[in-house]
Amino acid sequence: MKAWYLLYCKSRGEARAQQNLALQQIETYLPTYPEEKLVKGQATVRRVSLFPSYLFINFDPEVTSVAKIHNTRGVIRLVGCKELMTAIDDSVIHAIKMREHKLLSKLMPEESRAIPEMKSGDKVCFTKGPFVELEGIFDEVNGEKRCFVLFELMGKQQRVIVDKDTIQPVKTKLLNVL
């Protein structure tokens, strides 16, 4: 049965794998998000892979051989492909596409705010970028402007590196008991 699957690609090889799979008439989806950078003093926006080294593909394993997918240039392997292949629900792909469209249609305005101090284990929420409105757990600082955040993705806890200014601590509400 035709379904979406997750494909692990060679480092920075998602576009190459996507191109080679398209030549085989296999539908692919590479989620991206806009990233602003200063290049020679000018702000430029480029699309960056939301999940580096990963690509979603939509195919029927009974029609297209898994070996054919594995032998495609740029591809390392299908994720979860040992005995049973793990299909991804269409609603997950649709939700990612909707979020990507929302981000690409309007860049979030820059906010000038102080970056609060956070310690390992603090709950945080994303205020901008590809994970906006999602919550995670602050792990550790990585350099001056970046940090590691843990959050659940596809049933597993993932560690991602993000800009510090894209997250903020989740405020816990205290109940006043009289």
C-alpha cells in the first residue's frame, strides 16, 4: 500500500536524493524553513532543511523495490526498515506542510528582547523558526548564540541545535491556595 516513509540520506545529500528519486517517478517531500542571514551586510533569506539528512518519500513497497530505493544516489537507508517498514501517517506530513507554508508565506518579525538564562531541564517553547509553538526541554548551551533542545519527534526524543533567540522559558503558573 502506498504510504509516506522516512528516508535517511547522506550528509547534505537530501537534494541529490530527492532529484534521483524524482527521476524514478517517486514522490518526495523535503520540509524547509526560511533562515535569515547577513551576507556582505545585506539580509538574505534562504530555505534550510527542517530535518537535515532526512527526506520523506511516498511510495508503494509492493510496486517499487526497497532495494531500488536503497541503491539510489544520496540515499543511505529507509528509517525503521528491518523487518517491517514504519509508515508515517498522512496527517503528520500534512501538518508539516501547513506549518512550512505558514512560515514561508510570512517571515516572523524580529523581536528585540533579552535572552533569559536557562538551565538544563527547563521547559521551553519555540517562539519563531520551524518549530514555532512546540515545546521542548532545554539541554545545554552550544556557543554564544546557539543551544541544544530536546523534544519528542516521531515517538523518540530528539536533540536539536537551535538559535537561543528562537526559544523562551515556559512560565509555570503558581496556584494561590488560601
